[in-house]
Amino acid sequence: MKQKTWLVIKILLLMVTSHTSGQVCNFHIIGNILNNNQKPVVHASITLSNGQSSITDTNGYYDIDSVCKGTYTITCAADSVIFLQRTIYINNNTTLNFTYHHMEGDLKEVVINANKIHDLTTLNLIELDKKQLFQSAGKTLGESLKNIPGLNSIQTGPGISKPVIHGLHSNRVLILNNGIRQEGQQWGSEHAPEIDPFIAGKMTIIEGAASLRYGSDAIAGVILLDPPTLVNDRLKGEANLVGASNSRMGAISGLLNGAGYNKWEGIQWRVQGTLKRAGNFKTATYYLGNSGIDEHHYSATIGYHKANFGMFAYYSSYQSKMGIFDGSHVGNLDDLYAAFARPKPITPSYFSYKINRSYQQVIHDLLKLNSYYRFKNNSRAELTFARQSDLRNEYDVDLPYSDDPAVLNAPQVSFKIKTHTVDLIYHTPEKKHFSGSYGISGITQGNVFKGIRYLIPNFRNYGSGIFGIEKYNRDKWTFEAGLRYDYRWLRVYRRNDNSLTVYTQTHTYNNLTGSAGATFQITPDLSVSANTGSAWRAPSVSELYIKGIHLSAASYEIGDSTLQSERSINNNISFKYTGQKLLVQLNLYDNEINNYIYAKPSLTGITLVSGTYPVFQYTQANVRLRGLDAEINYQLLAPLAIISKTAIVRGYNKTIHDYLIFMPADKFDNTLKYQIPNRSKFKQNFITLQYVYTARQTRVPPNSDYAAPPAAYGLLNYSMSTQLPLHKNLLDISFSVDNLTNVAYRDYLNRFRYYADDLGISFILRTKLTF
Amino acid sequence: MKKILITASLMVAFATLMNSCKKDETAVAPPVPGNEFLTTVGLKVTNANDATDVQYAYWTDTTLISNPPDSINTPVLNLKADNKYNVEVLFQDRTTTPIGDVTEEIKERENYHLICFTSSPSLNLTVARTDKDTNTPALEVGLTDLFTTGAAGTGELNVQLRHQPNVKDGTCQPGSTDADVNFTINIQ
């Protein structure tokens, strides 16, 4: 060491701000370096262990761009002298402010406190990282989230499932696929999200009223699927191979990504693709005929960025064909009762990959263009444009009555919706403990319905929103509050059956929503968060205008064009204790929804040529959903942990003093997790045994369902996993057995519980090679 | 490089915006030509001993055709006691002129269809299907039938068109219901 001016650094409370998710390689480490006189330190260098670096400007600010998640050693130097080296884990945008003193002597101990903060921090937030996602690879999106307390999936047979958050789903759960609102025909409980779960490098579930940041429909929460951040290496990749015995499901998914160098410096790219095929699924004792799946998806990203500027293009195309279990075809209510009375479907089935009528076919394409610009003061603006088109064709089991081959091959129901969205978001720099995000967004959609039987009309809608969120973060406290205003215009186009002329009806909705919350870090181990937020949702076109038979449910649904917006107030309080051996998380929520839209049994029947159907009329009521999610993780012995999860939700209709239908039953999930010490090359060896008990749902409204809720059931699941480093590559292997004891059961949230049991035993092998 | 990328992405954005301005939704698709709705189920009943004794009864779906005239919505038959009748079951689309004949399509797909009859206990009527499909072995269809009346009485005859793709076994249970209507039969 030469002449030294040693600097002792005191690192202040670190503040982490988050930007919109879904942006490619979006982690920034930003901050300023001030001396003890609060004067900026100019031309200091900040370097990460992977070589990424930045130099402070005349204001002392620095910014390291496109940082990928991981552990880095951060090195700070001024005048060619290293004055700080620290290891820090980055999994979010991070603000690191340094204050240091010129001083003779040794480098003093440096303490880093890092908080991890999203746009909405005081809501309950759950993240699934790559490792956890690998454990559910090959499952549908809805199924892969079921291990989180408070989440369920509503199913229409084994292949079609939708995530349920705190008892709500479909239009009340917003899904952001790579930062873009997923827009298809999400109103239908049998319309699964058109998403390949393999795309996600991370999934985040925000429970609570998140309309403030993400717009309408986030009544129950938001699910964010974010692809992994782009890499700075020349070439990296990943290959997944999954096989399951039940349905003889096979999935292969791979990705390649890399970065340009020399004159292509600044370019990053990724290509990804998935093929998945499953045949007829099997219950404990019999096959479910025509329940296969054929799904493929590919996506490509290219990005370019410089010191303070970046732009990205992303394209993805998803296609899926899903068979509808042939035992579920009921012409009318008598058929349904007859099917329910049978212990198993009348027609025996066998294994086949073939998908016959009836089936759904879906094509979803997404184009996303986004860019960011960072200003001198470290504020940052992001502009995102997206276009998605969603085509959904549904083929009934009956062929149309026609001699015309064109009509015979046409789907009975076809929806095509095109959605364009644009978002501009501005993140203010942290100043005096304050930071904020402000944004405007716009959306337009056009829906074209074609079909032999009428379901919903054509429509065009325009929507816009403006929001602001401010956050104050100091010492042990974080406060946040925000407001949002949304406007929506909807025009439907219909044809008069007699005169054949087209007429329109127009609806407008506008809503002000807000959210406020606080987090208090009582001790380093214990924190408490509370949030009150509001959310809203405009009635969907189906709720306004549907008129017809819901085939798999044998009901006749009638919409109401006078429905108003649904509005909710969601109160949420959560405690988190992270001790040495014990982790406890408890989340309590109360979601009061005014003008909740639901299909109410009208207790009359309608007689069609195919029989008599009960009539359900869409109407509104004030309802309340309350519940708790709890998770306790206790390290019993050094290698053995017990993980216990509980989820309870109660839905109540305050207007008619009755329960809400299709609320998830109470669920208790207990897991023993045993870690085997590293053996030769095998690392991270785990064996888990899980017992999930689902109680019988006893709180159901009368006259709303055809069959009593099914009995309680318990499932035993087993899994073992390991990691094997191979040269510079890493091989992940997991073997699991779902429903180990091959229990025959039916689940209340599976709409096909009227017709057949749920899935029997399945052996699943998952492998992933990271290179 | 930067300029190229900006220009390229602006062009893509512009192109997609332009494409989006096609207002496809304003052109509401007219009813699919060539597709037939099943609106009406009929029975044509001919006395086996008297070819001039012909009766028609029709049941029409009032959600598809509101206020149908009696000529297509009087599901009543007056039969003579202790007689035999040759019966044809008729499936029609009465939304079009001329009347769409759905019976033809059902006949073409006879291997997937079965017509099931259920008489109420007060009705002394037996129904025998007289036609067969081309399955191996051949199974009954029920588009033509023989009604045998007994003693006088009144009751309901339920007629169901069962759709049984690949599962037809001669019984009524498999498959789903395409039509399910009731006729009133007076045996005098």
C-alpha cells in the first residue's frame, strides 16, 4: 500500500426501490456517495465482481445497469484506492448510498442494512424463485401456485386450471405476463390463462388490492410472471425435461441467452421455447377420456442498452389445444344428475394422446416494446407498448347440424380479442427518505365473437389510468400511499335477430382508488405490515350480456347490462418473524366488496329443446371475504425441518345473508423436509414428505349448486431432489410422487367433480441442465 | 446502432398501431349460413290400418322462436285405443323458410344417435324402434317407430334425442341429450 488515505465508510440505511416488473435485466444499483460534509464525491468508481461498474458524476451519483439477480462483491474506489469491499445479494433494484470520512488508520467495520421493497411493499407479497418453480415444472400455472397458503386453483378437469387468490379468480385476479396485463377471455372459469409457466424466472404473488399500481381487476391480487433477467455472458442456457407417469405427460423447455461483444456491445438476447404433451389423465381407478393437452410456446427477446438508456423488444407466441373430459358432456340437468349419481363415468376409457371433440384451441401472441431512460438526477422513465391477440375456439362434442363442410369444421364458439396497451412510468430518485412512482396508462381492446350459438357480443373498449405512489422509508419505518384514477369506455355491437341491423350500447365507468400502508421493523427478526387499499373492476362483457347455456355446468346464464363497477376495500395485516430456527408468517385479511357481481340462482327453469335448465341471473351484492394464511417453518434438528401451512377463507354475502359459492375449503399443509449431507458430487439433497388435508366445504348457499360439496380428503406427496455440478454446468434432478397412496377424491373447486374423481398417483421426473 | 434500433422499433410500433385501427368488432357476424338450429321436434303418426289417418304433433323451443303458431307448437296426439301406428320423428329448423330439415343430418349420423321414448305410467303405449344404424352389430335409431296403444287414457310421452359419439351401445344412458321434449298423448 502506498500513501493511503483510508476511508471509513458508514453505509446508511439502504433503500431499495423497485420498478415495473417484467422488464429485461432490470436491476439497477443506484445511489450517491457523499463525504462527511454531505458534499458529493466525484469520480469514485463502483465495481461489481462480474465487472459491471459505474463512476460517480459531479453530484456524486452512480448507477449500475442491468444487474442480474445474484450475490456480488461490490468494490468502491476513489483515486485508485479501494475503500470498500462488501458482499451483497441483489434481487431487486437497490439504492446504496455511501457516506464516508477521510481518516488515517484501518478500514472500520462496515454494516449494511438492505431492505427489499416493491412498488407496493406493505401488501402481502410472495416470491417464487427459479428453484421453487423447478419443483412444479410441467404443471399448469394454477396448479404450480397451490403450495402457497391462500392460493388455490379452480379447475375444469385436469388440464384447465386458473389461480385463485383468497377465494377469488378469473376477472378478479390480474396476471402480468412479462409486465403486460394478460388479456384474453379471462372471464370464464374454464378459460385458463394462456401462459407457459416455463417462461418465468420468478413469480410474484401480490395479495390484496393492487389496483393502485396495476389498474382495474386487481381485486384479490396480482400474479407477476417475470422472465429471468438477460445475461451479460456471451452464451448461457438452460434445458428442462419433465416426464410424468399420469397422462404420460412430457415437457421439454429450453432457453438460450447471451450478450453481444466488441461492436455488438450492449446487445442482449434470449430465445426460449416449450413443448408439452399429455394424454388422458387417470384417477385412482379409471382414465378420464379425452383429457389430453397439446401445448407449445416460444418467445424471443432482444435488448440494447447504454449507460443511461435501454430498449427492448419481446415477442411470444403460445398455442394450446385442450381436450374436454368426455364424461362431462351433459345435454341438460337430468344428464348432470345421472352423471353425478354414477360412481364413475358410464363409458370406460383408456389411455390415448388423441384429442377429440370437444376441445378448446387457443392462440395467444404478445409483442412488447419497452425502453427506459435515466436522468441525471437518477430518476428514471419507462415507456412500454404492448400488443396482444388472443384467439379462442371452442368445439362442442356435437357437430353442427349442417351439410356444409365449412360449417362442420368451424368451432361452435370463437372469440378473438386484440389488446393494445401503453404505459409510461416515472420513478423519482430517493430524496430525503422519499421516493415515488408516477404513471399513466392506456388500453384499447376489440373483441370479435363468431359462433353458432350466441355467447357474448362484439365490443370495443378504451381505458386510461393515472397514478402516483409515494414512499417514505426511514429507520425502522416504511410508509407508502398512493392514488389512482381510471376511466373506461365500453361499446358493444350486437345484431338484431329480426331486422339483422347492428346496434350499439355504450357504457362508461370511472373510479378513484387508493392505498396506504406501513411496515414497522420491530426488531431485526420481527416485522409487521398493514395496508388498506381499494380496487375496482368494471363488469365484464359476459356479465353484462351473456345469454345462453353454460355447457359443462348445465345452467342457463343471463347477463344484466345495468351492472355497476365492483369496488373493494381490502384491509391486510401481516407479521413476519425470521429467527435462527423458526420462521413464522401470518397474514390476516378482510376484503369488503361492494357491488360484487355473481350469478344468482333465480329458482326458475327455462325449457329449451334440449331440456330444462336452471336459470342464473347476474346480479350484484355486497360481500365480504375474510381469512388468514399462516406458515410456520421450524428447524427441528439440523437436517430436518417441519413446514406447516394453513389457509382459511370465509366468503359471505352481506346483502342476502348467505355464504358465497365456490369458496376454497380450509386447507392444512404439513411437510417434513430432510436434508441429506452432500455425497460425492451431489449437493443440496432434499427429501420431502407432504401431507395436504383439504376439509369439506360446509359453508355453501342453498339452491346454487347441483351437488353437495365433496368430502374432505388428504393427499400424501413425496419428493427428492439433488444438484449435480458437471464441469461448469449444473444439473438439477427431482423425482416426486403426487398422491402417493392413490387416493380417490374430488375437490370442491374442480367443476368436473360432478362427473369424475380427481387425479390418482403420478410419478414425476424433472431435470434441468443449466449451462 | 442506437438510431437504427429506435427507427426500427418505431416502425414496428407504428405498423402495429395502424393494424389495430381496423375496427373488426363493428362488423357483427351474421348468422352462420348453412348451420341449422334444432327448434322443433315433431311426430308424424300414421294409423297402420288406415293410411289416411295421419296426425302431426310439434314441440317448438320458445326461446328460439317466440310465440310459435299452433301449427308448430301443439305437442298433442289423439290416438285410438288398441291400435298400431307407424311413427316418424321429425327434427326441424323453423327459423328458416323453407323449413330446415335436421332429420337428414341425424339420419346421416345415425351411428351416433339414439331416440329414447319414455311414457308416463298412466299411458298405455308401447314404442318399438323400427330402424337400424350401420354399426356392427346394427343398433336401433328410432327415427321410425311403431306405437302400440292399449286401453284409453292420457299421459306424457317423453322423447329424447341422445347424442352418443363412439359410445352408442343400444341403451339410452351413454352420451348427452340433444333434445328432450314432452308430448301429451290422449288414447281414446
